[in-house]
Amino acid sequence: MLTSALRTALTGIFTLGLIVTTSPAQTPSPCGVMAQGIMWFVVGGGTPTTTHAYRDSAGRVRSETSMPLCNVIGPDGQFQPLITISVDDPATRTSMSWQVNDTGEKVARVYHEPDPKTAVATAPPLTDQQRQRIAQLQEHSRKYTRNEKLGSKMIGGVMTDGSRQITTIPAGEQGNDRPIETTDEYWTTRDSTMMMLHIFDDPRAGHTVTEVTELIRGEPDPSLFAPPPGYKLVEQVRTTKPVAPAQ
């Protein structure tokens, strides 16, 4: 099904389909997961990259991605891949990131996300122009987007349910001389905690497939969700624009 000649790296938490919830209460499954995946990007070239991801029963997610094209010289004088690691913790609304094999300063950055309830409470009311734009986007979605159920199938030994969203961009809307159709296909486990396969097609960007190739159910080692000893913690608070409450 997949083309092996053209591949690129996985990045971010979404890569292996581990679904990050916003609080422990929303974590659908009490068990941990360890997964390995790869992404095929059928436009241009690329180097195959494997990403490992881990989610514990508290909802924390760790993703580690090796970047083969970003090699560094190790202590033994040999080239080593630069590995980027990120950890998202929905309970504390924090995310951390650090790099392994980096020859520079060993730093782990901790980002504190603002409370979404506070952002909504302090947001100014929507202007008439903003409300009109939202209505236009909703109407466009109703008119030009359709959803399909694809049934069920086994992926990696796990039963999954599939769905597809098809969006049509009419001719002339974005400078296009003919309609553009994009498709998003998702295959998730029945407990909705893992996206095992994601296929995205866009004539402007190409064909992308992200697939979990190995899945192990079990609680990961807690030490995976913290930087190794010797890393300096640098804490930052993310700032976001207030979100206006629904009206």
C-alpha cells in the first residue's frame, strides 16, 4: 500500500497517533502504550525516520524523533543522529523538550500552557466582522465538506474504525482555476486512544501516510517522562491570544 522510495521524518505528538487529552479525566484508557511508527511523504525526497512514542496511564505522552540529516559528531568522533524528545503532560498543562546527542548546552525547556478557562473569561466579545467571518467558515464547511464512515479493519493486530473527510475548494476561491479536493482518512482504535493510520491527500502538497508499525500495551518506565540527569530546566510561559466565548 505504501511507497518506500519517498519518505520523510515524523514530527510532533500526532505522528504516532497518540491522542493527547486535556485532563486525566478525559484519558479514555487506563493503560499505557508504547508505539513505533513511520511516515511516507510522496512528494519530493526524504530519509526514512522512525519515531517512538509512549503514553502512560496518567495521560503523559513522550515522542522521540531521530533526525538522520542532522548528524552531530559524538565523543568517539563518530556521527550520531540528533534526537529530539518532547513530553506533554495534560494534567499540569506543561510540555517539555530537549535534545540528545547535542554537543551544545544540555537544556530542557518547560512550557506552561495558560488555563483555557481563564483565556475565555478574559476575552473581549466578538466583533460583528468576526461573527460574520465565523458564520462564513461554518457555511463553507457545511457546503463543501462531507464525511464518510469506512467500516472496520485490523491494523497492526488491532481492530480500528475508519472515517474520511473530503473537502472541496471551489474554482477561483484560492486562485485555483479548477476545484481542489483534499481528503483526510483516519483509522483509530475502538477505545479512541490511538490513531493507527492517517492518510492525507492534497494536490497542492502531495500524499502523506502516517502509520503505527508496532504497538505494545503496557505502562512505560516513569523515567522516560523527565529529562536525563545533568539537563538544566528553563521554564517559560506560553502566551496566547484570548479566545472569545461563544455567543
